[in-house]
Amino acid sequence: MPQPNAPHRRAARLSAHLIPRFCGGERGGCGCNTPRRQRLAPHICRNDPATGYNWRDVHADLEAGVYAGCYGWDHAAYWGIAEAKAGVDLKEWYKTRTEAEFYLPEFKELIDDPATHKDWDRISTFDPLGMTAHPPTIAACKAKLDIPELKDLHMDGEIVLPSNEIVTSKCAISYAWNIPLMADRVGLSEQELREALHKFSYDSRLLDPKVKTYLPAVGGLTIYTFGDARKLKDERTEVCVRVHDECIGSDVFGSDICSCRPYLIFALREAVECAQRGGVGVVIYFRKEGRSLGEVIKFRVYNARVNQDGGDRPEMYFHHTEAIAGIRDARFQTMMPDALNWMGIRRIDLLCSMSNEKYEAITGAGIQVMKRVDLPDDYIKDSMRVELDAKIASGYHSDKVEETSS
């Protein structure tokens, strides 16, 4: 088996407010993180069932209706209007199940296996039992993808059909944050996190220490798997992964100022080909538009970059984001590996990502990465070079930089 990548040679400066934190000096022992500027001590891993509130407690409180936030997340306001118009109590409605309910076997059998639960104590962002919960926070279904750039994939009749459509199983997850563990994950005290969330939500339940689960008004994530996800239970299965943060301008409409859609397409190709070799490809799509800063800030940054004296250039790439948003990034990648831990993934053979923060978060969550895969040059337009050059200069992984510095 190939050896995992050595730690990156250059100090990462991109969004340098977070670095992996390891319990007991063991890499990946906890997956918790803390800011560079401070160390919280003594450290207690709050996802340890013996010392604190864990995923079982999150599930129990959701079932009992003991939580802050609103079931509905970023759609809650629309649901409220729809409820008033229809005269239906949707909060009660969504606690029920119909006779037509169907649980996709690939995911249901995977998560029902006790071996998959081994790393669930790391999970801080959602209820691992949400697929069968009342109300549900997870659902999975089959789908066929029709993607123009992937029409040249080999048609095997099972994963790529004669119609050139790609068979996938997809799983939507909505968040239920474990407040004590989340505080540890982002490097705040629990009280600091509660006050920060209250400031931006005005939900007084967040200030009640007895309420430990929060349904934030944000979008969740979708897992797309290629090949049978149940194969992940076999540690010999080849696994290809991309964790992708939403960029609707590029991903959907093809905007060429960034490399988001090209990397997504490349990763989908790699994931499908991995599945065709007998492995499992996993692409996880997170609703974190514009580094979780949103499109309004994103477009203001675009305008500043393109219209500045001297034109768009790498050395000013992050300056404009910080000048306009006040921060460089609000994604907090330490939350991201929860979906991988939920699926029982403990080794990734091919990680389609150049991001140092994603790599550090994944390995910090106890997952071994065997190889990081750069975006090939033939996917990169000249208009995308500013973004990529800026990110590589700030610490992103690049085989070309590694070769040059060797």
C-alpha cells in the first residue's frame, strides 16, 4: 500500500485562523481544532461519551423537540408562509412518516453496520441517525446524471449507461449542531459560541445551557456516491473523494473567473472511473457559497479585483476579500469531515483537492490520505490563473511547486 503524503512543506497562510488540534499528541486522535492565536487548556474532547454531550444525545433531543433554531433551516421562512396559507401545522406534520417511505439500501445498510459507527463520536454537525428520525434530517435516493463534459466516459452499462448517463446514489443532510462539541471544533468556549450564534440569530434558546443542539439557518450538504457505498465497509476498497464548496456561478452557469466547475467535473470523472475499477467515488457538495460569505460579498470582491489599477492579479486576491468582508473565509473546514466519518471512511486513496485546509481537516479527523490530485492544466483557462496562483502561493498543494522545491 502506498505511503500517505508527508506534511506540506510550506506554512499555510490561507485563512490561517484554524489549524488541526490533536488530542493527547496523537494526529487524528480527536479532529478538534483551535485558533493559531490561542490554545484552550485543559483540553477535553467533548465528543467523548464519558465526558460530554454526544451524537446520541443530539438524536434524543431532536426526537424530543429540545433544540434551538428551526426545523426548516434556510427554507424555514418559506415554510412559515406556506403553513399559514395552507392551514397545516408543518412542525407536527414533519414528525410523521408515510407508508411510501423508502430507505435506500446502499446508505441504510452502510450506516446500520456497527463498524461504521466507530468514528461517529467525532461528528458535531448533524444527527447520524437522521435518516429514520422524527423529524428526518437525512434522506437518500438514486439518480442519473447527464453531464455534457463527461459524455466520453466508458459505458460499462452499470455505472455509465448506454445513454451516457451516470448512475449515482445521493444523500442530503441537514445540520443539527452539537453546541458543546462545535465550540471545541472552532476554538471557542461554549459560552462564546452561544453568544456569537445568538448575535446573528436572536434565538434566546441559544443562551440556555440546557439546550445543546442547534438547527442553524444555513444550507446543508449532499453526498454523491458512485459504485455501491456498502463497499466502504471493506478497508481494501479503493476510495476517491472530493469535498466541494458551492459556487453557483461556476458550478451551474460556467463563470470562468474561478476553477470551481472544472475541478468539480474533473473530480466527478475521477470518482466514476474509481467506481468502474471496483471502488467507490464520493463527491460531497457543501452549501457554502463564496467561502460562506455569500454572493453579495463575492460579487463586490469580483468588481474590486477586476477594476483595480493594474488589473486582476494574484498578490491582491485575498486583500480584496479581507477589505470588503473583514475576514478571508467563513467555512471552518474542521466541520467538513463529519460526512466522511459518518460513512466510515478511514482511508482516501485519491483526494481531488489542492486545499491545505481541507487536507488538514480530513487528516485531523483520523482519515488517511494516500494521494492528493491537482487539477490538470487542460482544465484551467487563463482567466482562472489569478485564483489558482494566489491559492498556491498561500499554501495550496501543487505537484508543480513540490517538484520545483525538491
